[in-house]
Amino acid sequence: MRVFARYFSEDNFNFRRTTLIQLGNSWDLIGSAVLINPGSAAPITEEPIKGSKLSEICSFLGTGYTNDWYEFRPDPTMGWITKIFDGYYVKADSQKKLNGVIQLLNLFNLRNQHLGEALNSFQNMQSKHLFSLEEDVQLFRDKPVYLGWGSAGKSSGVELRDKASRIFDYVKKNNAYLHDEFDKNPFYHPRYLNVQHKRPRSKALLSNFVENTSIYTSDQFFGADGARCTSITKETLAEVIEVIGRSSRFTGNNSTLRLSEKGDKTVRIHFEGRGDDKLEFIITSSGGRYIGLRSASKAGGDWNNSLAFRRDYEQLLQKLKFSPPKNPWLGTKKIADIDLGKTDAESIVEAIFKELDSLIGGF
């Protein structure tokens, strides 16, 4: 992999645009990816590219010669983008051998791997290098475009959302993996997919991106917020809770299990949190059919008052998209909002185990 990009410095800020990821020796266009902003990749030298290599770059883009092209060291995101295009995340042992160029573009061009800082900095910035949308969309041609700006492209202000929406409108017709409605697309960042590519929703999106087919045969695949919409019968959920309640994985020295049944079924899994904290993970078919986390023992009027690391648990749960804390809960999540993939009992059990593993792993 070799990486080339235009690079500018102005008022102690750096800008990177029109990044070219060359795989092999070919200059054929493979496709493009549009993310939020450039990350950590830095120029290899302070000298701009000259001679035959600059000629190759300009010929590929169909532009005149400029003295602002530099060769860069690849960063992890570029490797993840390559895996999206070659199908590695779909089937690691049969990914495509890529020979050509993937273009990496961004909603804004300020180089900063810390997104929060970048978003704060660009708000009052007037640099001519900050945005290049009008030129960038002309580079897509008729090749696949992966949109991966995450939630930041939806919710980081009107200006970025407008630019994201315009790029989306420009490419959606030729990229069948996208839902026709902007807000029903998750726009997963490659970093997320590198970790979560085995989740059913991620796997479906990646597979259909590679095949340029649609996963959105109806609005029932994803809800408006990107959550999986499912229909789970009460009988199936009762079976799920019965299986989890009798699972041998929760009978070790550090975990205890109680199974109660009063019409609806509820399973309570006790385990160690941080320090001396004792926690209780609950799965129930009653009420809203949910999973939840709280202290294993009530402490006065506030159920979780005795937890030394309460704020850490609440922050972790919010990252995992649980609801905000509300006594007696540190957080809850409806079972229908879990990334289930399928609605058979075995799939639901597996999905709930993954949620629990994410919680325990975060402690």
C-alpha cells in the first residue's frame, strides 16, 4: 500500500484532501470512501512529490500539475477501508485481490485524529482548504462509494449534515447498499466495522456493499434510528430466558443465578463489578421485554447508591446504547433493540450473551 494526498498548512492547522490509497501498481479506480475528517496519517517527508510519480497522479485525476502532493504513511483506517472493499470482513479466506486506487475523501479536511477537537476547531475556521465537496463528488465516476462518517455526519451541526446529505444524494442511486432515506443509514465508520463486522447488521451491510445489492427490501430491516426491528413471540422469549437461566456458563465461583417465574419469566445473573461492587443483570419477558443492569442489592431509596463505580457503569451502558439511568436501573435496553439478526431462540440467546460479554468486558 502506498498513500498520496494533497497537504496544506495554514495558521498552525494542517489539511489533507484527495487521499489516494494505491494497492499494487495499477492506477485504475476501485472506488471511494467518504469519512468525517482526516486522522493521524502524516507525510513521509517534507518534500512534495515531483517527476514521474506526480505525472501519474495528475493523469489519474485528470488535473494539472500542482506542488502540494505528498506521500503519506498509512494509518489504521486506511487498512480497514481496504478490508471493506476487498471483502475481508465478509469472508476472510476469499477476499478479492485489489490492484488499483481507493480514494479517501472527508466531509471536512482538517487533519486531527481527535474528532471532538477537530469539530470544535472547524466551527469558526475560514480556510479555503477546509471543504472540497464540489470538486470531490466529481471524482467518484461510476465506481462504488462507501459512506462511513458515522453519527457525526448526522448530528454534528447543520453544516456537516448538509454536506453529508448532498454527497448521499449524489451517490445513492448507484450504491444499492444504501437506504433511500438518509437517516435510516448507519454510515458505520471503518473503525466500528473492524470490531463489529460479525454482528448481523454489519455483516449484511458489508456483504451487500461488496455485491452492490440492497439489504433494504422493506422498511422493516432497519428502523428510523438504525435499530433492528423484530417481532418476537412471547413463547420464543420464554424459551430464550429458560435457556439462559439454565446455562452452565453462569454457575462459576464468581457468578450466581436465580430464575423466577410468575407468568412471565425473568432471569437474574449476579456477577462481580469493579472493586467490591456486586451487580445484577436482568432479562425479562414482562413489561417492555428488556435487559437491564443494577446493583445486586438495594441501598435505601436509590437502588444503586452503594456502588463505588456507579458513574463508570452508567457511562459504559450509554456507550452500549442502553437507556439513561433511572432508579432502580443503571440502564436498560429493549430486547427488540438488540442487534439480533434473526428472531429464533438460538439467535436471541447468542445476541444477549454478546451484550452481557460487552458489559463484563467493559468493567
